[in-house]
Amino acid sequence: MEKTNQRIEDIKRDGVELDFSEVFNPAFEIYKKIVGPAGVIMLLLIVVIAVIAFIGLFAAVGFNGMATNMQSFSPINLSFTFLMLYCVVIIAGAILSILLTAGFLQMAYNAFHNLDFSMGTAFKHFKSEDTKELVIGATIVAIPNLIQILFFEYIHLTLVGSLVSGIISLFTFLMVPLIIFGKLKAVDAILGSIHVILKNFLMIFLLLIVSYIIAIVGIIGCGIGVAFTIPFMYAMIISIYIKIFEIPASNAQIDSITKQNFI
């Protein structure tokens, strides 16, 4: 934790250098190692979520009303009780998403360091020493994000709400690896993620956009392939994290050893 905090302070003072190829190439190598197990899990999750959503909507509005309600649905039109239920479901979904993200990032991290991992690794952080901080972090991010989405929905600027949501996701994407690998508390991880991204926004944004484009390529065709392209985003996040937080420390250690040998 101390090393991570010190690295963040160094970045706040000196900035951070990132080269596209030095991040993209390791990300692709990580992706090749995790695409099989991560893709299978992702496919199963997509199927389960789709089935649950279908059953829930069918139970609420019936088969004939499904298409109409899906097109015209807006949370601000719900009664107070159902709006509160909607908010609880969204926040719970955000927490589950963060815990799964932590698992996929763990797979990617292990793949980079040639450590063992399996499909079960994706669920590791549902019960680990970092689970509490992950839940806190997810809640801290999800609540204001949900509030702004509902606000812009209310004033009929849904697109703006989606844009703000994307910006929030961009500036907090390092929160999870900073918690599970950097061992930071949730608030420190969120602030650390924001500070780091502000210091090299354009390159980080470019890397994430490229990974997003690659991830959605799987939609082409029947769409099932997206389950096997989404893992590239996790590979990219880990590659960025390692390049920023672990490689500089390794280089510093090598430099120290070299100086000692020289003296």
C-alpha cells in the first residue's frame, strides 16, 4: 500500500509516461491467455442475465407488452416504491459487476505474471480480503452516477446522462486494480485513479477506446462472439495498471542493484 501511495504521489508531481505499443502488446498477450476461460464465463453470464431480465419483464408486463414497454421504459415514470426498488437493483448490479470485474482482472493479472488461474478465479473476490473495499468503492461510484442519470432523464437529456456516466467510468477504471493489487482503501483507490488518469488522459483514453472497439467487434454476426472479445478490456486495464504501478518499481530495483554492483 505504501509503495502504491508513493507511486501516486510521484505521478501527481511528475506525471506518467505511456507508450501505446508498450501497453497494447502486453494486453494482447494477456488476452490470448485468458480468452478461453474468461469468454466461457462471460457467455454464461450473458445468457443468465438475459434469461433473468426476460422473466422479470414478462412477469411485470406480459408477453404482448414487452416490446412496447422496453421501448418506452423510463425509471422516472415509475411509482416511488418501484423507483426505490429500481435504484436498489441498479446499485446491487453495480456491486456484482465490480466483484466480477475484480475476478476477471485477477485472471488477467495472473496471466501476465504466469501464475495459475481458472474459471473459478473470476469469482474469487466475492469472498476475499478485498471484498469489503470493492463493495464500498462500487457503492460510492454507483450512487452519484445513478443520481445524475435520473436527473438528466428527468430533464429529458438522457444522452448527457450517458456521457457523464461514461466519464465517471473512465476516471474510476483503475479503482479495482488499486484495491486488489495496490491494497488501497476504496476512497484512496478512487482518488488515486482520478489523479493518475488526469496526468495522461489522452493516451489512457486512446488505449481504452481501442480496447472498447475490439471488445464490441464480437457483436458482428450473431453477437455471441462479444463474450470472447470483452475480455480484451480486462487485459488492457491490467496492462495499463502494471505499466504504471509495477514496471517503474521493477526498474527502480534493477537500477539500485546495478549501482550497488558498480560501487
